[in-house]
Amino acid sequence: MKLSAELQQALDAVADAPSDAAGARRAIGMLDLTSLNDDDTDAAVEALCARADTPAGPVAAVCVWPRFVATARKALDGGPIRVATVVNFPTGEADAASVVAETRAAIADGAHEIDVVLPYRAYIDGARTQPVALLKACREACGDQALMKVILESGQFPDADLLGWASRDAIAAGADFLKTSTGKTQPAATLDAAAVMLDSIYESGKSVGFKAAGGIRDAAEAAVFLALADHLLGEGWATPQTFRFGASSLLDALLDTAGFGGAAAAPAAGY
């Protein structure tokens, strides 16, 4: 993905961002600990929730299939960890009525956050009206009960300009967060895409967060994504309210770097 000179300079400036214990502890508090396996069970989700309250403090959220939202809410027992789920996932090809029904059911089960997939194939093919209308319908269904995090599937976009347009359209449709990827296609989260999306957030002037999801597996990678956010949006912008990592296998690496050693083995989720 060819970036503007300004964004390329930003990537160059953060390429050697240090990975240290303080940064790892910061990243743990921004983690959406995720399990979106086809064979997930209630027991697996309960184990995920147990891992989410780490020796370094709680993660931001757990992210599970809609059918496990109630299980996660019960396992977390009213604590500070939020419950996120996915709709229109992973293909982005459901109709708006189905997405609205999924969203309302998930919120009724206790979801705090809805990660909705932009109909990215249609958008890339030039049909912007239907994808944006679907996001607006999801936004209305979320109301003030849940955050709406829009998954752009950034790795499928052919160029930075179109990804920038998608980012701006998602923000205009009411996104609370822009999220890179479902984790089900390759490439998933990349620094190039993150730069475009973060820049779109900055240009909007709105209070919109960013979530890097898919393929981030060690503390060094996480440190560069955070450094990029700090560079483009200012020191202190990235907090659990504005920045997330979506991952299943990142937690143990962060705990190790933070000085707590690895936790229990992460589930194999391909996220």
C-alpha cells in the first residue's frame, strides 16, 4: 500500500519503538482478548474470561461469537471487563435487516460492543450506498447501549485512497472505532493500513477509536502500533477508550514482557 510522504515518514519515525515492561502493561489494558473459533464452547469462553483478569490487571474486553455473549457476561460477573461480539462476520455479506437483528439480540444478551464488518467487497467494487446504509442501520440498533466498531478488512483494499474513503464513510455512519480486520483474511492488521485509518480519525476531528486486529502476536509489534498512534494523534490519546488490540495469542507475550511470565496457554483462534 503506497502511502503519502507524511504517513511514510510517520512509519519511519516509529519503526524502532522500544518494547518494554511499561509498554506491555499499557497494551494489556487495551486488549480485546478474542476467541472466534468455529468449535468454541461455553467452557472455552469461560476459560477465556478467566484469563482476561490477568496478573497485570484486566484486559479491556473479551470478544466472542454472539451465541456466547450471555456466557461471557455471566463469567465476568459484572466486573470491569467489557463483552464484545461480532456481526456480519466474517464475510460482510449479510443484509441490513439481519445485521440489525443480530445486533439487537447481542445487546439483549449483554454485549457492550458490536464489531460489525463493513460489506467491504461491495465497497471495493464501487457500491458505497448499501455498505454505508448497513452501518447506519447497525448504528441505530446500537443506540447508546453499545459501541459500534467497524471492521474495514483493510488488507483487502487495493490502495490507501480507497481505504481512506472507507474510513471516512464509516466515521460519518457513526463508528465509535475503526478496526482493521476480521483476522480471517490475509493480510490482516498492517502498519500501513493503521496509518491511513489513524490519519482519517485525526482528520475527522471526532472522538473515534482504533482497533488493530489480526496477526499481532508479540510485544514488539504491539509497541510499534501504539507508537504510531502516539505519533499521529498525540501522546496520551491511546487509552482503552480509544485504542484496542484484537488478539488471542498476544496476551502471553505481553505478560512475559511485563515481567509476569506467560499465563495459561492461549486458545488457537487464528486471530
